[in-house]
Amino acid sequence: MPILPTPPLPSRRAQALAADGSFAIPATIEQLLLVASIFWVLTANRPFLAAIVGERSLTAAGTWGLLLATAVLLVAIHFALLALLATRLTVKPLLALMIVATVIASHFMSAYGVLLDPTMLRNVLRTDFLEARELLSPALAVELALYALLPLLLLWRVRIAVRPPLRSCGARLLALLLAAVAMAGSLAVVYKPLSSLLRNHKEVRYLITPANYLWSLASVAASDARGVARTRAPIGLDAVAGPGVAKGDRPRFVVVVVGETARAANWGLNGYMRQTTPELARLDVINFSRVASCGTNTDASLPCMFAPVGRRSYDAERINGSESLLHVLARAGVGVQWRDNQSGCKGVCDGLPSESVATMNPPGFCDGGRCLDGGLLHGLDERLRRARGSNLIVLHQLGNHGPSYFRRHPPAFARFQPECTNDDLSQCSPEQIVNAYDNALLYTDHVLASLINILQARAGEVDSALIYVSDHGESLGEGGLYLHGVPYAIAPTVQKEVPMLMWFSDGFRRSAAIDAACLQRRAAAPASHDHLFHTLLTLLDVRTSLYEADWDLLQGCRSPELAAG
């Protein structure tokens, strides 16, 4: 059989012609990756370069040398990362996806002051369509047009050069070697200022784009893969109902309302300059004015606040890999229910009864799949009427979820004017943003007061208690920051200090032997999410070795007989 000659590789001139006869841009994979890396360093890394420069004068020759060496280092890093992933078949889809993703990442980092660390990226990945839709803005569309559309058009015209396998491998290895040399050389120049900056401000490394979201995405994927591979570790296997439950002749019903993005600084009961809690102020509530959250985002705070050890010994992997307080209570015979008006319980209620307001679709509260928090109270009176034994229901609010604060309340609660009615906060003044945020707090005040009225109406039949606490705070433009999610170590106070209050029916106070005056005094002292787990064990009279008296807000404010029982 005759051996056919190997057809010659097409010439670069032939490669420059697209299939339709129009002009194409011939390039090797390495050339394409180098151009992309340079483009991203110039367009998406200005915050990082500004952090490197710091207070140095731009007129000094050394400053420009530092900038150039840093830029070379960033180009080499991105080139090396991409060169490890890209092939002739994947390079264009990979770059196309990253072009769009990098513009979006840069926009939100610039607009809201967020850092794309693994925690923030986990939040991004768990954002539902309705949340994502509110973050779309004309400003983002403009940036996509400027920094993504033209690069995508050019990328579409690129024709990747075809090379023999051995030659292609050799070229890739040589390119990686040159990138390593460039990294080493530039790092020698910038090592001292860079190491000092990263040692004192570790968060700055998450300004390097797109390496930040690539690293964070890999970190989240690895963590989730480990989580899928194991079941949640059981906790509180010794949990049993206490003696108060056995001798109680009336149902005990505790409601925990988990607020969303409410910050202590704007909470009327805390002495804010305007009254954002007028209805609660008229009720017999116990307000805790100095409460610290466990995290600065829902994904971190929610599991943490229902864990036996929270911020004081924070271990995200341990918390997310274990059962929650709800599982412990259910094991002791407490009737547990999770009702959600947001993005889920983050594993806190896995395997336990749960429902969503959107699925219930109570009349007058839902529109387009998004519901007002008043819907959380739908059917609650009937549930109280049918209550038996000990019960806990958790109501997870949409609360002050931004940036669309104006969507979190009915029109009747738009009392502070002018109010920002734009999903893009950059289109509103600081006054308008704060007004919209405070109006949403007014509605939370109304929902909580309405809930207390429902509980009070059944006080002759059911002993009831309410705890409200927000999951984290919010930035409203202070220091150029908006929304939340800044790494906890560097997060501003407004993202970490949250409102919290308690209310008890007269019957609950008597049955649980709560000294309200004592608790009122305790409420002026510092508290945190770490107290919730142990306080709820007491309120629902559940005994377990997990209980720590020092973290029980009721410790010292109950009758000695029952506390020792």
C-alpha cells in the first residue's frame, strides 16, 4: 500500500483568510494569551496598581519603575495561569468567557468596593436570578460595551495557528519558562514594597484581576467537593427535653426572625437620629444595642449563628460540615420549621421541614417571584392555634437586601424622601440611598410589630417568645463602600454591628422564670451571634453538653430554682 505524503501545513497567508474569505488575525495560542494578559493588567488592575504605588509621588522615577515591574509580574502570572489551561480548542471559549467575567468583576469591585475572595465568590455563585437582575445597571452595560465587545469581536477574528504537536509543546514550555523568568526578575524589583503591603493588608491580593476570581472559584469548588463527599457531622446527640417541658401545661412557641442586611447604626431603638422603629418603640421589647455579627455576608453568618461555637473560634469548614442548632432541637423533640423569603437556609435546615414565601404565594405580598416580608406571617396565627409542646419557627427575611432597598417595602412606607428608586446606586445621592435603606427598616419594624401582635393575641393559649437579629450590616457609601461582604478582619463596623431584640409573652416569662428587668440591663452590654445558640437552648428548655452558660444571654436573669433544675 503506497504511503501518502503528509500534506503541508497551511501558510500564514492562508491562515489569515477566514472561511468566508474575509480577513482573519493569525496568532499562536501563546501570542493570544500574552495580549489578553496585557489587556487585563491595563484595564482591570488599576486598584491593585494604585495600592502598590500608595503615597509615592508619580513624578518620581522610582515610582514608574515600580509600576512597570509590577505590571510585568501581573502579566507573567496571568499568562502562566492561562497557559496551563488553554489548548487550541479551548483558548477562544476560555478567553471569551473571561473577557466578560473580568469586566463584570471589575465593575462590581469599583462600584461597591467588594473584594472577590472565596467567601464573596461563594455568595456570587449562590445569587439567584432575582438578586442578579437587581445588580444589572446601565453603567455595567457601558463597561461591557467598552471593555468586552471590541475584544470579543477581535477574538472572533483570530485564527489559531496550526502547529505540529511536538513543536506546540516545545513552544508552550519555552513560553512558561520565559514567564517564570519574567516573574522572578520583576519580583526581585517589587519584593520589598509588595511583601510589606501584602503582609499588612492581605486582602489586597484579591484586587488582582482576573486571578482573584480564578483562585477563589477554584477554592470554592475544592471546598464544595469536600463537602459533597461527606455528610454533616451530627452534634448534640445527648440533647433531651428539660423538666420545664414535661411539667408545662401550655405550648411553648419561639419565633426567631433572621434579618437581612440591617445595620445597628440605622436602628431607631439604638438611638439613631431618625426613628426607623416607631412601632417597636411602643411595645415591651428588650433591645440589645451592641451586637456583633459572625460574618459580613449571609453565607458566613447564617450557619455560624446557629452553630455552638461561632466567631470566637471561627472555622467555616467545621461549621458548614456539621449539623446546626435546629437539628439539636429537633432531636430533643422540638417542632422545628424554617420559613424563607430569601436565598435559602445555607444548610442550617437541611433535612428539616421548610417552606418559602414565594412557593406559598400569599395574596398581596408577591410580585414577579419576589415577596415582601409581610408574607412570612401568612398563616402564623393558625399555626399558633394548633401548637402543641415546644416549637421553633425561623423566619428568614429579605429585609434590607441591596442594592434595591426601595423594593423591600410597600409604597406606604416610603416616608423618608427623596428615596433612591434605582437599582444602580451610582445614580442616586447619598441622601437618597440612606432614605431608601431607612424606609426598608421601617417596614421591618412593621413586620416585627405585627408578629408581636399575632403572638400577643394568642398569649392566653400559647407561651411565646420572639428573637430578632440581623445576619450582618451594610455599607451605604462610607469610605466608598457599598453593600457588604468585605473580609471580616478589615470590614467596617457598619457591616459587623447589627440590631437585635427580644420579646416575651407574660406566660413565657413566668414559665421560663425570666427576670425582664435583669435582661434589660444585660441588653446594654456587648453581645454577639455566638450567644444565639445557647440562649435558644434555654428558651426551649433543651439540655445538652453543648450548652455553655457563659454564652447564654439569660444566664443570671432567671430564677435560681429553674436555672438549676
